[in-house]
Amino acid sequence: MKNVHKLTEGAVFLAIFAVLLMITIYVPVIGAVVNFVLPVPFMMIAAKHARKDALLFFVAAVLISFITGTIFAVPVTLLFGLTGLVIGDFLREKKSRLETYIAGSLAFLLATLGVYAVSVLVMDINFVEESILVMKESIAMAKDMMAAMGQGGDELFEQLDAGVEMIQTLIPTLLIMSSFLTVFFLQLIALPIIKRFGVEVSKSKPFRELSFPKSILWYYLLSIIASLLLQPEEGSYWFLALVNLTYILQIFMVIQGFSLIFYFSYKKGLPKAFPIIALVLSLLLPILLYIVRLLGIIDLGFGLRQRVESRDV
């Protein structure tokens, strides 16, 4: 009876996944939203059953994606299926929300890199290079149109060219950021759904309590010192590594700074809208973002929260 129940449940979730996959592929607008629900069947199976059963379900889902979808269905299944399995497995093991989020994000990142590698090596399709080429061609067309109309704008086009070059340099960072952002919204939508179906989901700590290890600050300082001392040639391996590492660590400092603002607002009894407004303004005004990053550095380096706590006591 237990095996029959497993098979029935697996068949139901496979059918649900097939419907969600077809909506994602064939219904553009609605599919963009349904996209974030795709991991739910995998999360349910992995959270309620053993890993062997979850892996069998994953293989069956990949086979179904061959039948019901196009060639793009398989990469979608690999991306969201693997992510759903990892998140569900961590939920079954009663891991914390932060551990589950990090594991899911890394799974999505690894799946993305795997799909990208296969597309380049097997299908000879490099989505990154083609996207960069399209951006450069668009800028060149716009420049020709402006020149034909007798308009200038050389400074603007120089900035656009520099922006494209920067994007090309920061592709590893952008991949990491996009993976973590995707899984953030994925969990935001999917976890309440599986919770309604009886899967136990641990409560997440408030954002104001988030604090990175102090070692992150030392890594950040070392990356800056290495950039100044080594001064690697632009385009070299060390240049790409240091630039991407520095940007990722800067993001950690910014998150630490925002967390400090939320913490300080809570402790001082400020309106809940205050830290949210500060966050939005900081994202819109780069100068404020530098201040937030500085707050994060000071918080990690000098323990501002502990000082606020000691004063309150």
C-alpha cells in the first residue's frame, strides 16, 4: 500500500509539473509567473520522501519534458527541478531557512553553469557572447542613426560601450546575483504553497538580525589590497577574478549595511516605513549606496550592534 501511495503521489505531481511546464513555455506572460512555481512538485517529493525516490521523480520529469515541451523544456526542468530537489531535501533534514536558501541558490547556479557548458560544447551556442554582441550592435546602430541626423552624443556612446565592457567583465558576478535573486523570489512564492500541503517550513529570522561573519570584511580588504598591489592587466584571469570577487564582497557589505539600518530602526522604535524608504532611495541614488556600504563595513569591523545593545542595557 505504501508503494502504491508513492506511485500515485508521484504520478499526480508529474502531471502537475507537466501542466506547469507547458504553461511556462507556451504562455509567455502567465508563464513568467508560473516559472517560480515549477520547483513545487520537486520540493514536495524531496521533502516528504527519501532521496532515491526524489531522484527517480527528477529523472521521470526530465523524460516528460522531452515529450511535452520543446528543446528549451529540458534546461528549464534541470534548472528548477534540481533547485527544488535541494530545497526540499534541506526542508526534510530540518535545516534553517538561511541554509536552505544558500543551498538552493548554489544548486541553481551550478545547474545554470551546467546548461551553459552543454549549450557551448554540444550545441555550439554561446548565449552570453551572443547577448553581448547584440548589445554592441544595438549601440553601433544607434550611433549611426545619430550621426545620420547630425547629432553628437559621443560621450554617451562611450559610456554605453564602457557599460557593455563592464557587463562582460562582471558576468560571473551577474550569474551569482541572478541565481540568488531567482531563488529568493522562488522561495517567496513556493514555500507558502508547500506549507499549505503539510510540509514543515522553519521560520526565517528577521532581516535586521542578519549579520555576516567578520571574516567577510577581511576578505574584502584583502581583495582591495591585492587589486592595488598586483594591478593585473585588464582582461587577464587575475583581473577578472579580483574584480568579480571585489564586487561580490561589496554586495555583502551593502546587505550588512541595510541590515544595520533595519536593526537600528527597530531598536529606536522608528516607523517601519523608514528603513524601507532608506533602502529604495539608496538603490536609486548611488551616493547613498556608498554610505550604506560604509555602514556595513563599520558594523562588521567595530560591532555597532553590540554597542547599541550595551547602551540599551
